[in-house]
Amino acid sequence: MYLQHYSLREPPFTLTPDTDFFFNYNSHQQALNVLLVALQGGEGFIKVTGEVGTGKTLICRQLLNLLDENTITAYIPNPCLNPTALRMALAEELGLEFARNIGQHRLMKLITERLLELHRNDKQVVLLLDEAQAIADDSLEALRLLTNLETEKRKLLQVVLFGQPELDVRLAQRKFRQLKQRIVFSYQLHPLTRRALGEYVRHRLQVAGYRGPTLFTARAIRQLHCSSRGIPRLVNLICHKSLMAAYGSGCEEIRRAHIRRAACDTEDVLQHKPRWLAIATGLAGLIALTSAGLLYTYGL
């Protein structure tokens, strides 16, 4: 709709995690560095947590792009699986063929043999699970047991967990203490700072083909950070809607009013009342309380 108006090749603020738009923000780059260093160590579990919309899936996909041909990856985007289904999903990712009614002992033997074969060929195997906070308790235990597969020198399987902060809460339970002790590296993602948010917006616009003057005013960026709390998914939503609003009014730049209009139409944003409205609301409340006190005093 607004692509031609702003000379864009493609929409710059989509919600689909697209690695072409990966922004080398400090928090995201540190998370990638932790993952790459941890995977070189070849031990146990690695955990990355972050609030909804902070870019965990994008980092996961970026990691998949960065790993070389010596790393075999098994990616499970929806881990709401019981232990049997989880093992089957891993086996399928490893390229194994098996009957659907195979016994679990036989399936584990096939997985172990495949992992040993890959190890002999100097291949590293990494299992990545997105939305890990949704993994059932018995499936978490099954994951822990899978990491028991090892040679005298190295684990045959490494596991990377991407999840919301609820994952940390669950792992703090006593029943998961064995698994928690096997988490050798962890990292928590943080929202964008106001300065980083401005760079993030410019970066996505440039990747989408924009080459004109500054499109978002400084006041618009401040309002955007306030409304989105620096959460990339909300930033994308508000930016997309503000571009539509500006295009609809024929504006060449995105102003604070466009951001506010877009934020009002977006769930989970931080809304601020205008100062005059806040004062009026406060005065109305004070008058109401005073009136109630007078009525009680005089028995009216």
C-alpha cells in the first residue's frame, strides 16, 4: 500500500522473523556470541530467554545460518510433545526412517547409533527447541536423558533452549535441579534502548530499499520507544501502522501523531494520557471524593 509512496522494495516491518533484517544490536549479538562459544565447548544445555517479541526466534534462525557444514542441526519449533513424540521428532530431524509403532528402546538405539555415526565423521549435533517454556515436565526429563549420550571425550548431542522467562521459573523447581546443573551457558535478551531503536528502524528501512531523508522524526522515535517499551515485535507493528497512517494523510515523514494513532490500535502497548487529560481525571476524582465526604458529613 505505502511501498511506492516511500520508495520501498518490500515491507520493512513484517512480523515474520526474516534474517535478512537481522539487526546487530548489542543484546542480540551478545546472545549469538554466547551460543557460538558454547557450542564450540560441546557440553550440555544452552539457554536463551527473553520476553515475548524480543527476537528469540530470529536469533535461532540466524544461528542456523551461521553454523557450518560440520554441524548437524535438529530444529523443533513447537516442542509441545510428549517424550515419545519428542524422540520421534529428533529421529526424523536426524534423517532416520522407522515404523510409527516402533518401541522406545529400539528408537533410542537408532538415535544413539546415528549420533555415534555422526561423531565418527566429526559432525556435531545440536538440537534447538523454540518456545521451550511450553515443554511438558516429562519431556524436559527426556531431554536431560538424551544429553547423557556421550563418548569419553564429548557429548553426542547438545541442546539449545529458547524460551520466555517462564522457562526460568520452571527450571527453578527442585525437580529440575539435575537439568539446571547441566545448563553451561545462558543469556537473557533485553528490549531495545531508545538510541538502538532509532538505529533499528533506520536499518530495517534501508534493508527494504529506502534511500531518502530521515523518515521518522526524533519525536516519533521517542514516542515509539515509549509505546513499544523497546520490544521489536511491537516496534514493527506500530511502525507498519504508522506508515499506513502517514500514507493515508499524504505525509512524507512519520510524526509523533502517527505513532500515537498506530499505538492506540495495537494491543499490549504502553499508553500515556495527555497531561491535560491526566490533570482533569485527577481533579474529577478529587471532586468526587470531596463530594462524597460532604454528603456523609451532613447526612445527605
